[in-house]
Amino acid sequence: MNNLTASELKNLHQCQKTFEYDVHFFGGKVGYLHRTIKWDKISTVPQAAITSKAEVSFFWLDSTYNQKTTLQYSKQHKHFLTPGFSQKLSGLKNRTMTAKMSNNGLSSTVTLDDEVTHYPQKDENKDYPLYGIDTLGAQIRLNLLQDKKKFMLSRQASNRVDTYQFEVAGVEVIDHKKWGKLATIKVIEVGEHDSIVLWFSKNHDFQLVKAELDMIFSPVVWLTDFSMQCEP
């Protein structure tokens, strides 16, 4: 599937999808993440709008997160692109952020509150476009569908560019509270963010079902509900 046809792309991706995740810390639920992906049925370019909303409450750490992202599939480069995203964070870290990507994703203009900064992709990463957090996950999924075992991806953060080196560690069976024993594809980060571990389920559209994240309090995220609405 390295060269996805239009019909294959539609069958694999162009559905409206809804995700519900629970966020856990020290074994207890501290928040949730709700995400929707809605593909544009009119545009001649395969593209989707992604909306994410999250809330986390742990002791004095109360935070809300809202992000809207545009996702496009590049038939020329055979990967996803992120034309731009907007983000609003409140709580421990208050910020309003917009990012616009240009040059096929190899550079970005970020407005963080009132400060504007330009981020060119590094020369050694010139073949890797910049993603937002939502489109980063979509590209990992696409790489798994294409049976890639090692891949590098870059993410535009609020004040820097993060580079991730992912490797497929194999199949691992995990115990899921809702779906029981799940055979998953385990993906690990082997670079500077080596505390990131991701699990994707073939039985759930190759979507992320569990994640251990490299964040301020290292949460564990579990998929609790997933639905698709696809055209026949």
C-alpha cells in the first residue's frame, strides 16, 4: 500500500470518526480527551478537519485544551500534511496559539499569544514535514498501514520543533477494560523522547488505543469509545 489509490484512501481514511479517551495518572482517572475527524466531501484534495477537546484535573493542576486542525493527504509526497492548526490552553499553562505551515510543511509561522516566530525545518530533516499533535497521530497510523517499521516525524510545538524517532516493537497483547485482550502494534520512541510508548489496534481501524506520554506528569491514555460513519 505504499502507493495508495484514491479508492484505497477513501476506504481507509475518509470517514467521520469519533474518539473518546480517558487520561490516567497514578492509576486514577484525571481527565478525558474527545476528538473528531471529519473529511471534506466536496474538496478535490483529500482533507479533513480535526477537533480535539480535553480536560485534566489533578490536585491544583486544572487544565483545558481545545485544538482545531486541518489535515491533507499529499498524493505527490504520499503522506499527510498539516496546513495549520489553532490551540487554546488554560490552567497551569495559559496560551493561545496558531500555526500555519508552508513549503509542503517544511516551515511554519507560529503566533503564540502576541509573539510571531518562524520555524524552518532543519536541513537534516528536510524530507519530514511538520505536524501538529493530531496529524502526527494520523501519520503514524498511515505508516503502520504501509507496514513501515522505522520512521522519523517532526511536531510543531508552541516554541520549538520536536523530532521523534519511532520504531515498531512488535505485537503485544494488552488488557483493555472495555475490549478485553487486544492484540496491538506497539510503537516506541527511541530518540530523546524515549518515554513515549504507543499501542495501535488493527481491530479498531489501526487507531491508538493506549499511550504512555512524555508530558509534565507522564499520563497514560486509554481509548474508551470509538465510532465511524462511512459512506457505502
